[in-house]
Amino acid sequence: MIYIVILAYNEAGGIGQLLESVSGVLSKADEPCRLVVVNDGSKDGTSEIVEDMKKILPIDHLTHPTNLGVAKAFDTGLRHAASAARRDDVIVTMEGDRTNAPETLLAMAGLLRREALDVVCASRYAKGGAYVAFPPLRHFLSLGANFLTRLFFQVPGVRDYTIFFRAYRASIIQEALTHYNEQFIERRGFCSNAEILLKLSKTKRLRCGEVPLIYRYDLKKGRSKMKILPNMREYALLFAQAFIR
């Protein structure tokens, strides 16, 4: 079984198409799946669209009454999927804005199983990966965050630390939640995604891999939800932990 944790905040412009695409890709490959949509306080009709899609697709619709941010959305989705999954199931996280190609899911799950890995990242830095129409400032910040994260923490097999699109063996998430309990995700904002990978690497020697991803920012509907200055602050706090611990 593959559990797809999809983070959604005001994604009415594309969430329906994304859910259909993800389900269609996995159905054609005869991969049983469960779509776990974390609706983080959307106010634009996202909730109504997801509820309609539940009538035809295997969806768990988890809602936050207000926008709590990416970190809380990750926490809600991963805990839900981990509680339902068997140890050898696959848990995937992805954005709800269509920037992550659903077809890449099969390559991620396939590599995870074939090589008996713990984590597979969809990578913009792997051969064949790329950014498309990514705003220059965001591109610069992404490159900087990935460079510094590699410099401070170095998880073997990983080059793209900031991408949301990842596949995890369910057991590694389950073990980390047991180990860290409420401290599994402590950083806020987009930085929490890198924190998850780093926390996992501290529970055991991770076996990681990457598959190329063409990050289609041109398919995104609406503005980015990332707040640049608070996110930079959270990365600074994360990097500071490298010297404290």
C-alpha cells in the first residue's frame, strides 16, 4: 500500500486534478493507495472539492480549522499515515499545488522497494532533474538552503534536502515518531521538511536514494505560501543545532 500525504492550503485551482492524476497513475500500475489530504485551514473551496472527490477516490480528508502552517500539516499527515500503515508500506509526502509530477511516484516507490531503502527523495539535483519557471529569489534561497544543509548535516544519498516530494518506508516514520514523540517536528515553516530528514537520520543509519524531478512551478496556481524571512530564521536555528548537539 502507498499512502500519499498531500499538503493543501488554498489549492482549489488544482487539487481536484492532482488527486485524479495521482490516483490514475497508481491505478494503472495496479498500486493500491490511500490519499491523505491535509487541508490546512483553506478558505477557497479546497475543502468542498476534496469532499466531492471522496465519493470516487480513496481519500482521508484531514482538516485544520485554521492555517497552522507546513510543519503542523506534515505532523498531522505523517502521524495519520503511520498509524494506518504496515511496516513495509510506503508513505509519500507531496505538495498540493501540482509542482510535483505524479508519474514520479512510481519511480520513487520502485527504487525504495528494489534497493530496500528507507527514504527516496524526488530531486531537482539528480541527473535529469530541473527547476521550471522557478522565481529567481526562491531559486537562490533553495540552492543556499540545500548547500548549507549538506554542509552541516550530510545525509548520504541525498542532495535535495528541501523538496517536499519524498517516499519513506513506513517503519522509519513509525520508529521516529516513537523515538521523538511530540518532538518529532520542532521547527516551523518549510524548514521542517529538512528537519524531518535529519531527525530520521539520527534514529538509525539511513539508506537513501534519489530520482530526478522536473519541478514544474509553472503549473502552480496562486502565490507561494513560503514566508522568506521567518523561514530563513528557522533554518538558522536548525543549523545552530549542529554545534549544540
